[in-house]
Amino acid sequence: MGARMSDERGISSSPCVRNCCLTDHDICVGCGRSLPEILEWSRADPPRRRVVLRLAEERLAVLARDRR
């Protein structure tokens, strides 16, 4: 998902890659997060952030496959 800043626990401080554009299903084509995940990111604890990152990576893979 590109280079990101990490905090002391190695969790991304923001997975945003500044390519923000939402699909019809409110998934960002830049980072793969859903709109609710984007909104919750700053309040999410490290375990939740890891879940969001995993889900985002899965979504980006689907988006890439669907673009072929």
C-alpha cells in the first residue's frame, strides 16, 4: 500500500497514500479502507488498526484484479 509513517509499535500512523477516491461501495482506491474505517482510524487502537490494514490490503487486491 505504499510507504507510510509508523508509530513506536510499528503500526501505521496513517495508511493514506493521498490517492483518495471512493468507489460506489465507499472503498478508497488509494488505501483500500472503507469510509467508516477512514473515519475511525484516529481513534482505533493498535489491534483494530491491524485488522483494518489487513482488510484494506485484501480490498486493494480485489480492486487490482477487477481492473484487469
